[in-house]
Amino acid sequence: MAQASNQAKTQFGYRRHPDQDRAGHDVAEHPVVVVGAGPVGLSLAIDLAQRGHRVVLLDDADRIGEGSRAICFSKRSLEYWDRLGVGDRMVAKGVVWSVGKIFHGDSQLYQFNLLPEEGHKRPAFINLQQFYAEAYLVDRIGELPAIDLRWRNKVVGLDQRNDDIALTIETPDGPYATRAQFVIACDGARSSLRKMVGAEFSGQAFEDQFLIADVKMTAAFPTERWFWFDPPFHAGRSALLHKQPDDVWRIDLQLSRYADPAVEKQPENVRPRIARMLGHDKFEFEWISLYKFQCRRMDRFIHGRVIFAGDAAHQVSPFGARGANSGLEDAENLAWKLDRALRKSSPEALLETYHVERSAAADENIRESTRATDFMAPNSHQEARLRKAVLSLAKETEFGKRMVNGGRLSVPSIYDTPLSTTDSDGWRGGPRPGASMPDAPVTSTANEDTFLTDSFVREGRRFTLLEFGNGADIDAPQEIGVIRIGGEGGLVDAEGLAIKRYDAEPGTAYLLRPDGYVAARFRHPTRSALDAALARAAGLD
Amino acid sequence: MALSTSSNFAKPDDAFRAIVEAHRGLSDEQSADFDAALVLILANHIGDLDVLREALALARRRMIDASQQQQQQQQASRE
């Protein structure tokens, strides 16, 4: 698929591992084997290692994949990568953006800003070629001896038993056997582990074809996401233009459902289309790919001791940046639960809430991306007619603008989950239980400008109480972290944004899960209420 | 709020007439485009998804009634 101009950035060697010389009763037993060294598998391995676990990470290739593939990484993903120690590097290389514009024909319909307010450490999105993200994650893994990353190790056999899984792994030196307590399948949309457990992967297939071309050129377009319906350079269809690092631009063109892929992706056929769009042909191709897509998910993300994450578990259309970002949300959701299950500080039943929370998120992502796709490629004359009406109404009405769907970009889901404690106090705002923690600027006692999410990086490997001081000490259980705002020794909320974003009063406290989601909140927590909320959030009641 | 099906116009004939006249001189294709825009404008004005769903269900029942009638007529003509 990929054109030759963009070779893989990093090549890794296969190395024989002592596990390969062990057989029979002597085969190695690992707590966790993660399969697939893409963004999801790499991030999950780092998260588990930081929580103190040994991780074996297997990949059937020996290099980072070619082509840009995923390019938009969300604020939520960046906050997760901050916790994994790679956020700064991603943001330094990435193209920061928050504004999108929608055009119809040759006129602008409207623009949106995904993060219109100040006071957040991370932007709404960065654009970054997936291979850079993977390379930085692999570098981080190099600093973590607890992770054993094995290239050209392909799982070819999987046998689930009561207490563990027997794996057969194919290598250039032949197959070997190993055992694992848990196997996490992050092996992508064509997951071979999914086939091995015999799971269905059903959903809706879309007939429309899209052409992705990443082109290299110097251009003065702003770093905004531009989306066209029926542009003059590509009549009757849609188009997308988006900047990546290294002067590379992502161009996405809708094609006819009858277009011949072999013909359409020839550079000599792609070039005139892009030249029409850009008004010149001073560009080079980095990557060309023609694709159709499907929206589908597994019925169950957990099959015995095999747990599925990312594209292996669910697939969406690319409009909305919901693929890689939702996979990273899977990783952050799973890592802390697996940590507690492995330590036996929570029952294995806690893992079931991974399925509950993330399959609901997958449904939401599928719903959103299916709606965007149907809007771009109407299925009937009447759907096309309704879309035409929306586009024409958008020129003069606000409601019409808001109905135009050029992709609804990824935001973290709010979980309806048994781990949440229902509010019993009155709230006018702030994140409700099941929502992710909003960021806010704060000043440390050492007078440094910092952010709430920075404090959470330090405290948040466990349950953490975010409390707004009122002079009295909250009686909190020993094992949880504390982030205090206001009061003696607390962070200073100079701009009042933390108070505003958390609808806080003196004495207010939020119990945060280790993935930064709100488990419970109180106006004046008592020890017994905190204990109960903690037990619930840890799956202990 | 539930969908109101009681008569809301003081002069219902005026309302019906206004809609009919809006379609005068339009081709079937143009009329369909016009209706699509009108539906979206009115739906937004209502601004209540439950009411919209009730209205959609009521309109949808016409389709079912019409096809049942057709079947009955076909059966009657065969007998």
C-alpha cells in the first residue's frame, strides 16, 4: 500500500530470548503478555511497568509501521502520555491545533474551536505521524527494564486454561512455548488473537472509498483542520486538509464507491486531483493509501484471560480521530485494573468493568463516526436531500451550522459504571462521577506555575483525593494520594479556575481513580463515605 | 412535553393553505427539497427530541396504514 518514499523510521533486531530454550514443565510463566507493539500495546506496557509489573511485549514485525496512519492525538491521550513520561516529546514534535473550518463549495460555512479557553497544560489536539509516536514510546520502553520487548515474535497458538494461558510463539528460530496469567491483545483490526478465541467482529461496512495522500510541501495554510463539502476542486464529494510535522500535509479525498483502487492510487492519477486542490503541483508524495472502512466491535472485550484493546476490539471510521485515541483510553482504563488484579488488591471481577466502560465508549465512538460518515456519504436520495437542506440552512442559521457533520472529534467518554458513587450532595457543575478530571493551572508552594494534571502525574498512580482546603484536615485512608488546593501547604488556585471547573467550595473533595476519572465527590466527605466510595471504585463491595 | 395533536391554529385552513401555496410552481424535486428544509427548520424550533420522535412515529403510521389499505384492496379485488 505505502509508497516507497517514506521508509520506516526505525528498524529493530530480532534477538533470541532464553525463554526459547525452555520447554515442557520448565516453560517461562509471565504475569502479562501484551501482543502488538502499536501505540496501544506500547502505552499499556509502559503503564503496567510503571505500576511495578514485568511485561512481555510481542510484535510479529521488526520495525515501526510505514506511513502516517493515525495523526490526531487528543488532549486526553496527551495527558495519558504525560503520565507515561512521553508527553513533552510528543507535543514538542507535534503540530498543535484546536480550530477546524468547514467549507461548502468555495465558501466557509463555519469554524469551531475545540479548546476555546486558556488554563490547560495540553492543547485540544496535536497532529503527529503515528510512527513518531511509536518511536518515542519504544524509546521510553528502553528506560524500563521491566518490559521485555520481543520483535518478530508471532503468537500462533493460544490455549486457555483455568489459571493461565499457554502460548505458542513463532520466531525466526522456530516456535517456543510460554505461559501467561493474562494476555492483552493489542494486535490491531486484523487481530489474529481475536480469531484464535473465535470471537465475532461484526458491524457495518461502508462502500464509499477514500483516498489518503500525505504530501510534502511548504505552504502557508494555518494549522487548522479544513473540511470541504463539494469543493470546486473535487466536485460532489468531500475533502480534508490537515498539517503534520516535517511539512507533511494529510489530504483525504472521498472517491466514488465504484472507483478502482488499483487505478486510483497510482501517483500519476492522484497528482492532478491534489494539484487542483492546492492550485499547484509543487509537492511530493509521502504516502498514498486507498481505503474503505468498517464500524464494528467485539461483543465482549474479555475472553477468559485474553483481554482485547484498541483496534483489535473495535474499529471506527477515521473521521473524528476516534481510533488511536480510543485505544489509548482502553489502555489507561485497563492498566490500573490489571495492576490491582495482579496484586490481588481487587478481585479479578474488577476487570469486567473494563469491558463495561470501554464497550460503551466503543458504541459511542461507532455511533459518532457512523453519523459523520453517513453525512459525508449519504445512503439514499432522501438522505442526500436532507444533507443538502442542512448545508444550505447552515449559511444563514446557527442550528444549520451545528447540524453539519464533518466529523465530531474525539472527547473522553463519561462512564455509567458500577465503580461510581452516585452524588448525594448538590452540584451546579464540575465533572460528575464517571467523567475525566478537567485540568486547571495552579501554583505550587515553591511558587512554580504548574497544572493539576502535573500533580496527578506525581500522585495519580493510585486512588487520589483532590481536596479543596477549608482549614480542617480530611480524614483520608492511608493508601490514597492527596492533591490539596488552598489551605496551608496546598496548591494555589490563583486564577480561580480549579474552583470554577470543579464547582468547588471549601471542604469539597473529589475521589479520582488511578486513570484520572472521578469515582465520587463530596461537599464535606466523612471517613465512612470515603471508605465506601473507595471500596466501590476498587470493585471491593 | 408530549406531542400536541389537538388543533393549535385559530384558522387551520389558513395554515394548510400557506403550506400548499409555498409548493405552487415547484417541480416534485423542488418540492421535496423544500419539504426537507422545512422539516429541519420546524424540528429545530420544537427543539425536543421526544416530541420529534412522537411526530416521526405518527407520520410513520401513515405509511403503514397506507400499505395495509393497499393490501386489503388487492385482496378484495382478487376475491
